[in-house]
Amino acid sequence: MRFAIQYRCAYGYEQAVSDQHNAVRVQPAETPTQRVDSYELTVTPRARQFNYRDYFGTEVSEFNVWESHDRLLIEARARVTTSVPAPPPETGFDPLAVPDYRDRVEEYLVRDGSGGRVDELARELSAESPLELVRSVCELIPSRFEYRQGVTYVGSTVDDLFDAGAGVCQDFVHLGLILLRRHGVAARYVSGYLFAADADGGEDSVEVDTHAWLEALLPGAGPDGGYGWVGADPTNRRLTGEQHVKIGHGRHYADVPPVKGVYRGAPSSELDVNVRMTKLGG
């Protein structure tokens, strides 16, 4: 599938601010199933950009606005081509126990301090293969928790998800990461977009929110038959496909926020974010 993506993030400040520094992570990633055909980021007021790839491999644009301003506008335009991932093979758990597996992705195996309710949920999972475990996680979480906006926030923990009995994609993924890591499967948080229009007669252009899913490192899923990352979407009970457009990944949400920065001035601001995905023909 081919998509045109327009990202717009506008901050309005009650008083003029200055000395603004931001790191932006909205550039689509290059992956075996995703090609970036074009990408452009513009900032108003004008600012020099410094681009680099962070430790986890996500593309980052940093900029500074030194002069006084009461409005900041960040706009990005991209064109992306995606393809259907190859079906991952079924293999046993033995390849996950070798030292090479842990050495290459140890940061995606670190367990957090959650216990009690998470441990109880983890004990309900049983699988004959890592792939079956990933699929089971994608079924278990949405069967136990309601998808509902407004009950959690960007800084919520997995305990908040349990307390509310509901959450959003970010919460589902954070829980999924813990469950997989409990069973020795390396897993990472992915930020991106999901084209959610109905494939049969749906709209070709839709407004979307930033979406989250996870990737698990599974044996046999790589291009040479070695280890490979397999995407899974607990919110939608399935593995990822060509409708998912990846931005970046990390250990958790805090590693891949779309915009993160500091400034000097008024403590309060208004934020307006809009993302539009358009399916292109041909």
C-alpha cells in the first residue's frame, strides 16, 4: 500500500517563550516491509535542524528557537510504501535460551518491577512456540481490558491499567511487553500510525492518532532464517500488516515520543495535533 502522511503539531503559549529546544520523532522508518519515498519536516518559526538516528535506530530531528515567540508549528509530510510481512514460522523456545539471543537485545528483555496482578496474568499464558505466545498475548489483553480513551494518560503505568480495567493502545503494549519478557521473549515498543479505514469501500483519507504496537524477536523470522522482529498489535488482536506505518521503537513509550522538549517562559500552553493518512493509488 502507498500512503501520504501529513503530521501537524501546533503549540500556542499564553505569553511569549524563548530558548526552545525540541526533539521530533515523526519520520517513518525504513524496514524490510516499509520504504520511505519522501519526507520533509518544517518548523515555524524557522529553525536549523540537526538530524540523527538515536540509540534504538529511530530517526530524530532536533531544533532550537532562540528568539521570542508565542506559537510553534511543526509540520511533516511523508510518502510511504508498505508491503505485507512474510508469515513468521513456528519454532520452539530453545533458540531463546542461547547466550547470543540475550546478548544482542538485552535491553528488550529487562523486566520491570511490576508484580502481583501482572504475575497472575502471566501464569495464564501457555504456548508451544514463541509465535503462539505472541498471538496469545494479543488475545488475552483486549479480552481482559476495555479499550477506552480518557481513563489513562501518557505517563500511566501498567498498575493504572489494572486499576481502571481499561486503557488505550499504549497501555496494552506496555502490558504486552512485560508479559513477553516474563517468558523470555525480547520485545520492544513501536510507535507509528494505523490506516483504519475499511478496506472495502472505506475512505481513502482519514484522520488518525499515533498508534502503538510491539515487536517480538523470534527465531526463524529473519531474512536468512535467523532471528527477526515480528510486529503484533494487542489493541486489534493481530499481527501487524501493510496498514501499519512504523515511526520508531524503543524499550517503552518514553523512548519514542513524537515531540519532546523544553523552553523558557509561560508554564501553560495549548496543543493541537492532527495526523492525516491518505491511501494513494497505483
